[in-house]
Amino acid sequence: MSHSYAFREKHGVRWFWHIGERSCFKVEFYWWTHFAHVSVATDSEPSWKFSIALPPLALWITFDGFGLWHPQRKCVATWSDGQEFWIPEDRECQIAMHGWTLRLTLWGKSMEWCKADPWWIRGISIDLADLFLGRTKYTTETLKSGIPLEIPIPEGVYRAVGKIERCTWKRSRWFAQTRTYVSVDVPKGIPFAGKGENAYDCDDDGLFGYSSEGESIEKAVAHGVESVLNSRRRYGHASPETISRALAHD
């Protein structure tokens, strides 16, 4: 016996055709995908999946349980005097494009990576921007340093030191990109409560340094105030003792 059904998703459709008790033929079609790839893969169903994507469209065709050949790996059972047995092994052959990175895998292991494997199993990645435009070189230039700052928080004013830096990213065969930041160092920190998610972050925490894009000192101070108040709303206030130590002016 066989039966089929389909349903619509936000940016795609899926169609299933069940043949007998174990076999299923699937077709999935989506639009507005952002990555380009062509791949053939197996998984432990066992099944074979063929896919192709060329933005904005993507198509997946899957054969589940049709008795097709499936790669296997020999294992040795340590609990039964070295008896050998075989287990299914997920493999993938893929060429994919993510941004400027080209990824090629001839017979890779799905969800597994080992440095000892040959390149055709590990796969190789080629950054096309680095290849054609040259690697990015990052440099910083300090425009002004040692700027005394005062960051007003409801319980008092915290002292900090600012520095204006120009950051440049330049490829040898492309135009430079430049941004300016105000980097702020708060020696004693501006306290707020720890996240409390693990044993090591239950104590008081604080903002000890941050940066703000642009050259505006006022904007940098406002950014620090906003960051601390947001952290306090989310995690709570620090203890009065911690706040007193941070506000103390030597």
C-alpha cells in the first residue's frame, strides 16, 4: 500500500510519498535560501539525499528505506573477545558556497571531523576573497588617549579612562575600510549581579571595559550607562559592599 501527502511552510512546500511500510520518497522545495550548494549525502535511516540550492531556490530529494547501498564501518566489540561487526556510516559529497568561502568535500563524515583523515574526507575550504583580493590586514592607530571620563549611574559616578582609536581593515588588492571607536576602560568596574547560571558566575559581576563606534565621548558614556542598566534589569543589582568599593576614589 502507498499514500502521499503534502504541506506548505512559510517559504516552501514538502511532499511525501510512502511506499509500503518502510520506504518513503520526499521532495522539499524552498525559496529565499541564502547559500549555494550541490550535495549527495547518506544518513542512518538508511537514506540517500540529493540537494541543490542556487539562491533564492533550493531543492531536496530523499530516498528513505529503499534498500539502496549504504556505507558501513567495521567496529570491534571490546565486550565480546574482539568480535567484529558493521554499523552504518553517514557520508556526504558536497560543494558549497557560504559567503566568499568555497567548501569542497568528496566523501566526508557527517557531523564528524578528524585531523588524521585525508583531505578528501576532511574537506577543504577556500576563501575566494583572500585568494583574489589578498588577506585582510588589521591595524589600529591611537588618535587620543588618557581621556578622563565620568559615568553617572543612579548610585554615583564611576571613573573611567577613554581612548580614541582608528581601526583599518585593508586587503592588498582592495580598498581599505576604516572605523573609529572610543575604547573605555573602567578600572574598578561598574557592578551588577552575576548571571547565576553556573557556580562560577553567582557572585557580583561588572562592566570593566567596552567600546563605542565613532569619536563622540558623550555617546561612549551614554553607551556605558545603557549597558549597565540593561544588565541590572536582567540580572539584578550588585551587593552594596561591591558598589561601595567600586565608587571609592583613591
